[in-house]
Amino acid sequence: MSNLKLSALLLNWYRDHGRDLPWRVKGGAHPDPYAVLVSEFMLQQTTVKTVLGYFEKFMRRFPTVESLAAASLEDVYLSWQGLGYYTRARSLHETAKIIVNEYDGVFPRTRETVLKLKGIGSYTVSSFLALAFNLPETVIDGNVIRIICRLYNLTAPTDEIMSLIRQKAEKLTDRRHPADYASAIMDLGATVCTPKKPQCLLCPWQTACRAKTSPLLEQIPSRRKTEKKEKPGNVYLIQNSKNEIFIRKRTEKGLLSGLYEFPWSEETTPLPGAGDTGKTVTHVFTHFKLTLRIYKLQTETPPTNDGFFAAPEALKSYPFSTLMKKVQKAAG
Ligand code: SF4
């Protein structure tokens, strides 16, 4: 079956079965590139289902790129709370400032210029240009890789055949309807050609698909497993006699930068006088998995000079990382 026929089948399917999402419209580009940009940052490492709840709230709080650029990073973090991976919020904020200050609020629309913004890699740039401006870009994410590998029965580990996958994906891209095509192939992967139990009988590409009847279908695409490094550490809930709790802001650079936290470190020998709660929390970062043991400590003196004691009811006005939210919840 020709690529033209395949993309026509997919677009027909999308018109009837594609998801209605607030950051895209069927039939072409979204009228507001800012909405597409916000969604692209939120969707990095987070599912559509989770993002939906945060997107609308964020857009109400920061309805334009100008309002986001004018906000403080702390306010942006507060609206991002719960989504995790705060580097994305920081990069989105930086990007908004660049668009306002260097482009007078007009979104750039070439690959080279968009790639120079903050936190935008090769996947995000393609998806943004396709959805915001209907430009002929090929989007390649996990969904697309899975579909292409199955459609052509490519069984080698994906890291060995990425250029072949890209070639095939580019040939399939409908250059007359790139926004719809990008949305359609992502929807096909999310709702029909799912990792487990793909619903081939509902698939517009079922007659062309070479892996459809393979007993190994669910094992396509083949990926090498990379184990995340495990790191232990301690976290301290330090209270004074007024029941206030010690918090500090992380430095402006590095892991979880700019967010508030209870003091923690990878040092596993507890501080003198700290009581072991017997509870732990685990959080998976991009490159490692951290497990912190929770200790409690009573003192009137701030343990370090980079933080302060805050009343428990005031804690919600400070942006905490997902890891620290977990600590708070586990400690009760
Ligand atoms: S026929 Fe099945 S395996 Fe093939 S692309 Fe469609 S859903 Fe995926």
C-alpha cells in the first residue's frame, strides 16, 4: 500500500476517532501557538490524562505568553506543582521571556530559531511547528516508534535502527495536513496501537501492518533495558517548640533548583538526635532512583543558615518538589 494511501486512511480515522484536546484543533493549526507551547512542555514525560487537569488551570493563571514572561519563577512553580520535572517549568518560563523580549511576543516558526529557545529538543520542535503552524514536520515519539516498528515488522532494538524508523516515519508524513497527521499518529499509538493488547481490528492500517499477526507483537518495538542507578539518603523534618517546620530553598542551579525542601542529603548516617520514623519515600528522577529515609528532629536553632522555620499552614504557599510532597504525605 502506498504511503499516500496509508496517510489518507489515518487522516480519515482521525477525523472520526481522534481525541479532542484543548491544545489542538482538527483541520489545521491551533489558533494560539502559546497553548501548543505550554502543552508541549507539560507533555514531556507526563501523560495526556494527567496534563489535562493542569493545562486548563495553568492557562487560566497565565493566559498569554506575556503574562507568563512577567510572572515570577516561584509563581510558575506553584502552578506547576503536582506535574513534577520542574526543569520543564523553568525552561517554559525562560522560553516565554525570550519570545517576549527578543521576538516582541511573536512566536518564531523556523526549526533553527525554535531549537534555540530553552528546553526544546528535536521531538518538541517538530510537534510544536506541526501543531502550531501546520508546518510539514515529522513527529517521532514513543507512540510513533511503536507504530512504525509494528507496521514494517522492525524487530531489532530501536537504538540500532533509529535512522530507518525516522526515514519511514518521514515518508509516511502527510505534507498537506501535517498538524492533523501528527495528532493522528500520536492518537493511534495512544488509543489503538497500545504497548499491550493493541486493538488491530480498529486500526486504519490493519491491512498493511506486517506485525499484526506476529505472536511477538507486544514485544515490538524491542528496547534495551537500562537500569536506573539507585541512591539512598536521609530527609529531616525539623520542628521547633511552636510546631514550625524548617524549610529551605534550593540553589538556582541543578537538581530541583528554586524549589523548597526539607533538608536532605545522600549521607545515610543520621544527624545526632534525629529520630527514625521507619518510613521511606522513593522518587525516580531521569537518571537515578532516590530513596530517602525520614527522620524527625526537635530543635529551636535553625540547623543551617540557608532556610527558616515556617508554620505548617504556610507550607502551601511555597512550591515543593514532588519528592518533598511525598515526604510530607508519608510523614503524616
Ligand atoms: S494493525 Fe495492530 S499492530 Fe499494526 S499498526 Fe495497527 S494496531 Fe498497531
